[in-house]
Amino acid sequence: MPSVGNTDPIENVPHAAYDGRAEVRFAAMETRIAAVEVDVAVIRTSFATQDDVQSLRAEIHAATERIMTVLYEHKLEFTIALAKQREDLTAALAKQREDLTAALTKQREDLTAALTKQREDLTAALTMQREDLTASMVEQRVELHKTLMSHTWKLYGFASLLMGGVYFIARYVH
């Protein structure tokens, strides 16, 4: 924007004779008027008119409406996608729950079968061990009685021999 800061003074100097200063003053005024005209033209082109403001408002309003429509459509699409994702997740969780329940049921059945078999094997082993222990105890009891009877007869024999010796000494030695 051209400035009007022209420093040529427009003076009204009192002179008696015409020396051409009026021409200079008019030329300076014309220059300043031309600068003001340029400034006014720049202002007119730079600044909006009432019609421009109204059309800008209408454009902004239309753009706002388009944006709101797009946002509403986006929100609707997002809500639909979220609902679909929620349904998919619920279905996946239900399937996973069923699979986990089936796996746990199978594992429990396998564990129960294994524990039942192990209990039967343990019971059979304990029964066999008890029978072996009972048979061994019976054998040891019989062996103990035989040994006791053998020692008892040996003790009777020794006692009889000792009594015979005492009797012999008492009868024949005195």
C-alpha cells in the first residue's frame, strides 16, 4: 500500500509576484490525490464487501453442514463396525469357552481314568504285597517254631545230660 508520507510541503507563502509555486503546489496535491486513490483502490480490493461476507458465511455454513454430515456418517459407520466387532468378539469368546470346557472335560476324564487305573494297580500291588507278607510271616512263624522246638529239645538234652552227670557224680563218686 503506497504511503502518503510525501514530505513536499504545500505552503501558502505570501508573495507578490507569481513565481510558479502554485503549479508546484497543485502538482504535489495531484501526487497526493493519486496516492490516496491508489490507497482506496487497494482498500477496495483488499477488504471484503457485505456481499462477500454473506457469501463467505453461506460457504462456511454449507461446509459445516457437509462436515457434520460426514461426521454423522463416520460415527454411524464406526458404531456399526464396533457392534460387528463386539458380536465377533462375543462369538469368539463363546467358541473359546466351549473349546476350553471340552478340553477340561476331556482332561478331567483322562485324569479320572488314570487315577482309577493307578488306584486299581496300587490296590492290586498292596493286596499282592499283603499276601506275600502274610505268607512270609507264616513261613517265619513255622521256621521260628521249628527253631524253638529244636532249641528246646537241645536244652532238654543238655539238661538231661547235666542231670545224668550230677547223678553219676553223686552216686558213684562219693
